[in-house]
Amino acid sequence: MSLSLSRTLLAMGATAALLATAAPAQAGPITVPPDKIVIELATVNGSGCREGTAQVAVAPDNTAFTVTYSEYLAQVGPGAPPTAFRKNCQLNLRVHVPSGFTYAIVQADYRGFGSLQRGATGQERAGYYFQGMPQTTQRTHQFTGPLDDNWQTTDKTEYSDLVWAPCGEQRNFNINTELRVNAGTSAPGTTSFMAMDSTDASVNTLYHLAWQVCPGPRK
């Protein structure tokens, strides 16, 4: 399958997934702020997301936000630079939260397209944390060839284990992702790749938000 056709199929699948997405079930109370939240890209670093190739959008109901990439692809094979087997992206987000509320990430959905020859392997890794706070555990997902299809992984956190943004403080939110491809025992002269990008505005990664009302000042 050609890379352009693969990305077209990915875009179609990602769009359908976004339309069908609903906030995941949670064990704790859900309180969504009525005022619109705003998320800005403070800094963008990494071989998979040079400046201008990553965008952030907030869902209209404030229950999630999405990150869209346009050049996030790791590959091995003829013509691929030696360093292309690994691509990463580090996003630093400035989240403007309505006064009196705090948030946490309860679920993260990562989507892409993979073309792995028999004997080749791929890997997707992700983690996130608030500025000045310990990083969450890295979640890693493995893929084995032969593969020529859309892929999706989901990382969920139990409500009791959520890490909340500190109330009354401005802490930027960091997202670290990585794609890797290993040729392994695949036939010489063949190409394998893992992509987490699209050719249009389709959504590839989706972060579900949990909300809480911050405690008021003690009297």
C-alpha cells in the first residue's frame, strides 16, 4: 500500500473515530466548567514535530482536547536516514482553566498507520506530566509485522490514581511521545514505517479530561 493512500485511510478512520468519541466512564464526580478552556502550544520539540507541524484543539464541551501531527513518521528501509527509525515529540502546553476548576487526564487515545514487513517491529510510547511535578509512568505498546493497517492504543488511568493540576497555579502540561521501527528479520530492501500523522485536519491523538471543583478558601 502506498504511503499517500495509507495516510488517506488513516485520515478517514480518525475522522470517524472523533465523531464517535464520547467521554469515558469515570468512577468519580464529573463537573465540567461552563466557560471555554483555551490551550496554547508554548514549545514544540522533537524530530517528529518540527515547528508548525503540530496543532491543538479543544472539544466544544470541554471534555477532551486533540493533538494533530502532519510529519510524524518513523521508518526503516531504502532511502531512509539512519536516524529515521526513531521519532519523538515533546509538547509543552499552556492550559488556561476557568477559575475554581482543576483537571486531570483520565484517558489518552493514540492513532496512526503502520506498515510493517514480516519480521519487523514497531513501538509507540507516551507519557505526560505537569510542570514541576513527577512524570507519569511511560506507557509502551508493541506492534509486530506483518501489519498494513490503522493502529490505535488507549492508556487509561483509574480515577483514584489521577494526577490533578494544582488549584490556583499555572502549571504547563507536557506530553512526550515516541515512535520506533526495527527492521528485525524483515527482507533486505523492504520498507517499514509507523506514522502518527495525517494529510488533513483529522484527529490522531485524543486526551480525555476529568474535572473537579477546587476547594474554596477556609473560613
